[in-house]
Amino acid sequence: MGVQFNSVAGPAEARDWRQAIARGVKGRCPHCGRGKLFRGFLKPVDVCETCGEALHYQRADDLPPYIVITIVGHIVVGGILLAEKYADWPMGLHMALWPALTLLLAVVLMQPVKGGVVGLQWAMRMHGFGGEPDRPERQPLPSPKPRS
């Protein structure tokens, strides 16, 4: 018995991924750029209030924290190395400055980075943003007729 997959195939409209990421970084809907993307600090809205685009499909998961860790790590480690090379700061200043800067940058960058990831997912039609059903309809193929 075989399985036949039925799905609607047609040319999809092109989506500008750069514009979608920029809109997401600003906390706006990746489709229209006017509606709010987040209803909480990191919780996206289910549907854009302006254009009606469904945004509940997004699954950014762990990518935004990894990106934030990479950005903050480069800034903080670079700052520490520069401060050690060119400044003679007391250890107490280092112990107060760098952990505080790390936490501040992580909190400030998390929402824009998540918005950018959601914008990229929308532009690339990932995780249900393509307007297609999650799984194609499956139907059994007709059984071959027995030969007599």
C-alpha cells in the first residue's frame, strides 16, 4: 500500500528577509512593520493587530540566547582585554563593572535579537509561516486490481 501526499503547490510571494529582520529587531510585525511583535518581554503576539498576520507559529527556542551570548561575550571579553592592556584599574572596579555590563547587555539585547530571529523565520517561511498546513494530507493510494 502506498501513500499519496496532497498539498497545494504554487509560487510563493518573495519576502525580503533583511526588511523582516529589521522590523523584528524594532519589535514590529515582520509582515507590515506597524503592529507590535511582543505582548510581553519575550512572548510574541498570536496575531498582528494591524495586518492580521498569524505569528503564533514562531519557535525561536534557543537561538536568540546563543546569539546574545556571542555578542555580549565579544563585547565584554574585548573590553576586559583592552582595559587590562591600556588601563590600570583596581580589581574592585573590574569586579563591579564587567558582571553588571554583562547582565545589562544580555537583558537589553534579548528582545531585539528574538524579534530578528522571528522576522527571519517569517521571511523564510519556517515553522508554519508558509501558510501551508503543518502536515500534508495523507491518503492511501488505490489498491492495484488483481490480475485474473
